[in-house]
Amino acid sequence: MALSTMIYNHLPTSQPIIMNKLSKIHGLAHQQVVLDQPKTKTSNRVSSLTESLSHLLHLHLETPPRTNTRQINWNSYGEEKLSTPTTSPKEVIAQNWRDMHASSNWDNLLDPLHPWLRREIIKYGEFAQATYDAFDFDSHSEYCGSCRYNRHKLFETLGLSRNGYKVCKYIYAMSHVNMPQWLERSKLVDTWSKDSNWMGYVAVSDDEETRRIGRRDIVVAWRGTVAPTEWYEDLQWKLEPYGHGDAKVEHGFHSIYTSKNDTTRYNKSSASEQVIKEVTRLVELYREKGEDVSLTITGHSLGGALAILNAYEAASTIPNLPVSVISFGAPRVGNIAFRDELHQLGVKTFRVVTKQDVVPWMPGPVYTHVGAELKLDVHSSPYLKRGLNWPGFHSLETYLHLVDGFVSTTSTFREDARRDVALVNKACDMLVDELRIPHCWYQLANKGLVCNAHGRWVKPKRDPEDIPSPHMQENINVPALEARMQTQDVHKPL
Amino acid sequence: MALSTMIYNHLPTSQPIIMNKLSKIHGLAHQQVVLDQPKTKTSNRVSSLTESLSHLLHLHLETPPRTNTRQINWNSYGEEKLSTPTTSPKEVIAQNWRDMHASSNWDNLLDPLHPWLRREIIKYGEFAQATYDAFDFDSHSEYCGSCRYNRHKLFETLGLSRNGYKVCKYIYAMSHVNMPQWLERSKLVDTWSKDSNWMGYVAVSDDEETRRIGRRDIVVAWRGTVAPTEWYEDLQWKLEPYGHGDAKVEHGFHSIYTSKNDTTRYNKSSASEQVIKEVTRLVELYREKGEDVSLTITGHSLGGALAILNAYEAASTIPNLPVSVISFGAPRVGNIAFRDELHQLGVKTFRVVTKQDVVPWMPGPVYTHVGAELKLDVHSSPYLKRGLNWPGFHSLETYLHLVDGFVSTTSTFREDARRDVALVNKACDMLVDELRIPHCWYQLANKGLVCNAHGRWVKPKRDPEDIPSPHMQENINVPALEARMQTQDVHKPL
């Protein structure tokens, strides 16, 4: 179903409100749509989507003038900035962890944003970002749709070891609902899996991080989709009963979270079963040691929706477990009854959204958002371009950049924000030209081809330890692996 | 001017003939146009061009069935092929060099194609390909439009040292004619040059290669353009007097070859002056040593046109110098009088064209091709896709693949062709899926960004020795450079 039709279906009574809201999030009316993106399959569809939307709502979206933003002097920008560390020193938050983990719904921590909380949000956002950065999107690879690295070296390879967590388990998902744009599939006949995609992972804080944050923190990070607007177009947007009573959630999200099939290699159990089993095991393990344990579930886009379903189930299943969700650019998931049940279960939800991103408006007013919201504005950053750029507005790296720069709703972009601005352009084109950062720069040399001893360009075989295997997952030879990693430069993401 | 308009202008009397020819080169009629290319700015324009063309000529281009091609068994293809060297052993051709260099217009060497000549054609084609592979296309780089490597390490870096030539001089060109699609320009304010592009180089055979080929061979390689059809659209297609008598050549080619301006850094002398001065110096140098000397000029697309102008001037200027041109996918350059003058000067021209490439048909019948022609057929290769693919048909790597596989006009693709097939997809999407080679794979890791010691992704500064300088060109510290190169893995092109 096209997004336009989809919105139209929900319009009868609420049309003026939606129009008003959409015109608010995109600034004032009656100017031309500017599309900065290079034409790709995705941006073509996004562009046609944009057109239908603006046509349907009789909107002409515009770029507001640069006001209320800090001005950068590009002439003096450069050397000094580039030699500043990208992170601030870590604070010990052990005494306050329940506040950070939302015992009080983050009251008084959001505006202005508490610096400790900002740091934690970015930490979880980076865990979600890892699910994109390590994903094999190469449709010519037999491992398309899997993680490019095994779980023991994921964080090391992506430079995330500094966060102090270890990955315990990978999660795979399939869907019984036909959603052609969802699954990343290899073009080849012989592949690691025909039905499943790597959908995220379970990780747990190490001893040092546990001391710093005051409890053993289990993280579940859910992957979203690269081209979310395409994907949302294909959803059927129908509600499905979930849990008890009148709670209902979106059919497609539910299908990805719960589908399984005995004939598959990776989804003999559903994503739901995989993750709940592993979280339960970890909770029991650390509770036996007398530790406080928390569960923090994160995800971007579709991943944020799965995080909510996962939180509901974990809170229902595991007694007395503090469960919080930190989502980025996530769509609405269920109806009001579902929201109420989540509240009753004590699930704390922290939603980071940008004013310009359309995904959090989906699937429309029948669905309800839950929890606290941190609303960011793309226009607050002096580093970002002003043109309409739907993939850029929705990109998780854009979100992390804006969180890093957010001080309060009345302040300009944080002057001492340190996160590397270049990351924003990894997979989109959002940075101003003055920064000289190419768009969509996150890529392999020669798309992974290497020149062999005979002078031929070939796709190297994956390291055996990185080949997904449903049986081997738990039994990798860790000492051998670690020895190998010490001899390699594994800090380079690509 | 659009290609369609351009062709239309030349159609009045010859329309039926052209229609006939075009329907021949593209196979039979009345089927749908298939566009395999990913949508890029270029392919969008190419696609609209294609549409206007086929619409104008009432053509429906089709993919002919796979006949007269060797069938590949993809199941057994692989390991063995990938461990075969990419080149055949070199033969000593010293006794026959004048035949190879066209003393008799390559009579009796073309059909079937003499294996020695095939090898020579590929050698020169690789010299032309180097002008693309080493070119800095990055509009965010201050060196956009220059060569990424200095002349001392160009061949080494691209893996072309095995051909046994050394680069003596780089050539820079500008144009007084306004051709917006021609010049590659940096988006930055401070750049190495605002007017000029690196346009090729002069090289000379080393002692060993000189012995093998029977004379000291001077090569001039001219760069073409990446998006030729765009570029040709913008040409004004007007003839300009050149040389003596009635000879006329295309205005735009002439401008690039001869333009200069005292206020520029790289074109105080024109491309013509730079190249003739260097070739003259080399001819005198080696003639003084009593050696036979030849001049072979090569280029693809626009580069093939410049090669012809260059050959005309060299033959006019330097007495008794055997001059030959080996061009790939080159357009027509001048009128009949120009062709006749070239013949009188003894310039031998060898044009490699593919039946499917439109560029050699340009600018239309007022212009005339010169010399011998080797006509290749994209459909002869079992490795190439069948869909309509204008950039792919015109790509120099496609040409080199087809030369490598050409035996005779009545034979199928050469079974023992060894050139690496993967190279075809460097910058286009021509290879069949069975080969599992990604399209447009020739790319830098992370578009050249590297992670610095502080964890920030930055564009590294160019090595000082690779920064173009109009004054330094001749004075690079070669021993220091060579010492440095021995410590580096310079064989990897990217």
C-alpha cells in the first residue's frame, strides 16, 4: 500500500490535524521541494512518496532560514576540531542508574538533557547502529542478510569495545507475512539462509562497565531496515491481538517478531523465543551472583518497533526485571490498550524522534506512541544541510548527531559536542559542503573484491569463523579467535 | 544539443540508411527496451537519450537470442579459471614491428586477428585505461581533475609496470569553448587548478621492451570522459579549419587540444604544445643514439579524437616519424579533406569499435572516420549481459574484454582468452550474474576517508609527491621516491 493511500485511509476525521502537523514538521508552506539525494532506487521511491504526500496534503515544503543555530566559522574550523577526542570522559553513574533507567520516566532529565543521560542514549544508539554497520547487504554474497562478523569480534571490529559490553547471542528473524522489501536476499542459489535475516543481538555489560553503571545491564539491539519508507509502503497496516485483553499491535511487526518454521535453518525458533531465552538465562545467571540486573532494549526504525514488542514480552515473562526501551525514529506499534498494558507492566520507553522524520508518524492515529519523547530538530545543527532529505532525516547517524548536540529546547546546538560529525554521511547526504565529507561514504574498497596472486579480482571467501551456522553459534574457539585478532588491525570498520 | 536533435539535423537525406544501420547494430525490431543500469545521474540522462533516440527513429530495440556464442558451464567455472594468469607469454615481435605498427594498414592481420597484434592493442588500451583509473573524480577533493599519483609511480601503482614503459610527462588541457560536462571540477574554493584537467601522458618503452618490439616506442595516452553521452550532448558540433587546405575538425575537440591561457597554472601552453615538445625531445634523444623510433597514440572516446588531432600534428611536425593511432570507441573527428591529409601524412589509424556503441556514430555523416576498423560485438561474449546498456557498451574495459576474446568475424569468443573478466564491471554493470561480480566495483574504501588517531574520519592529505605542481613536474626526487615505493604495497590500485 502506498504511504499516501495509507495516510488517506486514516484521514476522514483527522485530516486537518495531520495536515497541520505535517506542515509544522516541515516548516512553512508554498515553496518548492528540494531533493538533494543522488538518484538511487531508494531515493526514487522516496521522491515519488514525497510527491504523493505533498500532493495529497496540498503541501509545498520549504527550507526554513537558518535561525536559532550556532554559526560555524568554516575558515577556522578544521585542524583543532579534528584532533579533539570524539567522546567525553566517562562519569560513574552507579548511584543514579535507576533515574537514568527511567524509574521516574526521566522526569527532569530531558529539558535540559542531563549530560549523563545523553551519553547513555548515544551508547545505546551505537549498539543499534552496529546492526547496520555489520550487516551484509551484498546481494552477490552468499551470506547476504547475515552479520559480516561473528559475535565475538563484532564490537572489536566496529570500534565499540570501549562501551564495555560483550555480545552473547545473535538473533535471527523471518516473517510469514509477505513483505518483499523487508528481507535482504542473496541473488545466488546456494546461500546461508533463504528465509531469515540477522536481526540483532543480545549483549551484556562487562565487570568494569557494570561497576560504572551500578548494575549488570543486558542490552538487546534490534536492526531496522535500510530503506524504511519503501518498507513501510509494503506493510499491510492491520492490527493483531497481542498479549491479554484488548491490546493489539501492527500485524507486520508482530510477524517478524514471532514467526518461525521448522524447515528453516535459523528460525526453528522465533526471534521472540531466541531473545527471551537468552535474556532469561542471563538474568538468572547474574541474579544467582546477587547482582542487580536491568534490561535495556534499543532499535532504530523497524528495530524500535521490535524493541517495544520485546520489552512487553520480557516484562510479562521475567518478574521484577527493570525494562526500558530507547528507540530512535520508531513507528507507532499498537493501540491504546497496548500502551496501557505496557505502562502497567512498568516498561519505560524513551523515544528519540526528529521533527522532520515521517516514520514516527506512521502508521497513523489509530496507533499510539508510548513513553517519554525527546524531540530533536534537524535545523538545530549548523552541520546539516537544509534541503528536504527523507532518508537523511530518518538516518540513525543523524539522530545520534542531534542527540550529541542537544542541550535544551531553547538552546542552540551544543558547542562542545564531540561525536564525529563525519559519521552522519556514512549512508546519506546530510552534511554541509563546507565539511568536505563525501555522501554515503561507508563502503568497502572495491566492493570487497581483492586482487589474487594471479592478478584476478575475486571475492575472497569469508573467514570460516564468520560464516553463520545455526549449530556453531555457541561453540566458537574463542582463544584461537582472540589470538588471531591480536595479529590483525581489526579496528578499521571496513 | 541533444543527441536526438543532433542526429535529426543530419537525417534529411540519410535517414533510411541510418535507421537501417541503427536497427542492425541493435538487433531486430519491435521489442522492449531493457535498462539494466542502476539509476545514476548519468544513466538517467543516458536513458532519456535512449528513449528520444528510439522514439525518433521509431525503433524498438531488443536483445537478440544467444546464438553464435560459446556457452559457459557455470557450474564448472571458477577455481581453475581464477588461478589462470591474466596474460599470455610475451612474444618477441622485433622483426615484425612495422607490420604491427601498420606500415601496410594492418592488412591480413585483422580477420583473423593476429595474436601478436591483439596483445599490442590491449597494451595500448591499458595505457588509455590508466588515464581513468588514476584520475581524481572526487569533487570534494582540492585535487579533483588531477592524477592521483605522480608520473614516477603511475604504472607501478596501477600494476602496469609489466608493460615495460616509463611515463615522461603529464599533459594538461583546458578549453575556451564552454562545455560544462567536460571539465571535472572541485567543489572547493582553493584547488590545484580552476581551468585545467589532467588529460593524459607521454611514456616511452624501456630497454627490454624496446628490444622485444624492435624500436623505441613513444606512447601518448589521452583521457576521455566518464559520461561520454552527456558530454557529446553538450558539444556544438561545428567544424573548424585545421592544418592546411580544406581540412576541418570538430570545434570542441580542437578547443581542448589547442586552448591555453597565460593566467592559468597548467595551461600556459596548450595540450598540443606540451605533447609535441615532449615527443620532439624524445625523438631527438633516441635518434641521436641511432635507434629506430615510433610514435603510438592511444585514447578512448574523446581521448581517441584527441589522439587523431595529435597524430596529425606530430606527423606534420616531426619528419619521417612512423605515427599510428589506436583508438577505442572514438567519435568522428573531421571532414573528408582532413581524412585525406592524414593519409597523405602517412598516419595509420586503427579504430576499435563495438557494434553496439553509439559514440563512433557521432557526430554524424558530415564527419568521416579514418583508417582501419576492428568491429567487435558485445553479443559475442558469453560473459556479458544482453540488455541495452549504453555506458556499458561504450566502456573501455568492455572494449578490452572483447578484443581479448576476438578471433575472427566468423568465430565465437576465444576460449583461451585470459584477461580478467571482472575488470569489465569496474565502472559499469555488464557482466552476467553468474560471475558474481558486483557492478561499478572500482572504489576506494570509505571514499578515501580514514579514521585518525582521535577516532575521527578525515580525508588524508595527499602525499606531497603526488600533489600536482606546474613547476615541480620535472624535478621530483626520484631515488627518495623509489626507496619509499619499495617499502609500500603499491600494487593495489586503490
